[in-house]
Amino acid sequence: MPDITTILGIVIGNKVADRLGEKAQETETQIAKEQADMLSKQIPKFKYNPFPIHLGIFQHHDEAEDCLCCGKPTNFQYRGKFVSDEIDDEEDELFICPDCIHSGNAAKKLNGDFIYPEFCDGITDKAKLDELCKRTPSYYSLMPQWLAHCGDFCALAATGISSWDEIIELGVAEEVEDDWVACEVLRIKNLKALGKAMKRGAKGYLFECLHCGKHRLYVDDLD
């Protein structure tokens, strides 16, 4: 049996290793953020989805592919939802340049929407609906819904939230505990059920009001 000094050494060693691992992860996270910041300067600004690179909605590739819309080379693969009878967003690699999404040309040429109008939360203004459905990269989930507040669609702030603890860490728990929406297929009726659903694989999508900064949460499955 090892003596107490050996045991302490093992414990301290593990703690140091854990901290080194945390530092490495922090460094990788910072590098990834800096790369995302740089790539974000190469694409147009989307009102309702201001950070599509950071959220992984666009994936950057070293080798360019022809854009499905304009035919010009693009290094950006779209990884969000696209609803169309002509395109399968689960099977096809959607190399759609951000410019074609921003201009609305992609939705027009590919005959689809980036989010179903009926899944847009309570806004009937045609200009805002077109901006969101036709010219905003969406996130990927089973039935993505876009939340609204103050008479306008919110901005997508975070995706893939996998637990209520993450919501607490983001500092928005008090805001969203009475203001969340769940995909009806999940049959979630209260916060306890919501927490259990997230443990089973449901994901949270955080939205922020463009006008007052209020946060709202949508919970859905990936498939």
C-alpha cells in the first residue's frame, strides 16, 4: 500500500494535470475564437444571426467548392437548416456562400427557406419574415423555431446548450426559467421535465431581444 506522501503526490499530480488540461482547453478555445473573429470579417452581417461562424453554422474549409447558388468558389459550408423539395439538408453538402444567403438569391434559386414561416414566433411583418426566412442562416434541429420579443425576431445567441447548468453559467437562468418554449414533440411541460429532456439529448437554443436584451430559450432535439 502506498504511503501518505505517495498518495498526496498522486492527488496533487492529478490536480495539476487537470489544470494543465483546462489551460490547454482555454488556449484552444481562445485560438478558435480568434479564428472565428477573423473569418466573421469575411462574410456579411446577418441581423438575426450575428455570429454564424462562432456557432458553427458555417464551417470553413481550406479547399473551396462551387457555391450551389452563384457557382463561384466558396470556402464556407452551410451546416444549418434549409427547407426545400430540391435540397436535402441532411444528405447534401451545402456549399452556399454567405453572400448568396444574405442577398436572398440562395432561397430564391434553390426554392426554399432557411426556416419555415410558420415556425417564426408571432411576427407577421412581411419584411421581417423575409429577412429571417429567406436571408438568415438558420440553426439545425428537428423543428427549429425562431423566437421573438418587442415586436421583432430575436438574435440567435447560443446553440447546443445541453444542460440547465450551462444556462446558469451563461447568467440567464432567471430570465429564461419563465420564458422558454419547447418543441411540442418533446412534450415538456415544466422546468423539471425540461432538465430531464436535456440530459437525454435535447438541446437549448438561446435568443436575445435586439431591442431590450431579454433572453428567451427554445428547446428541441437534433433529429
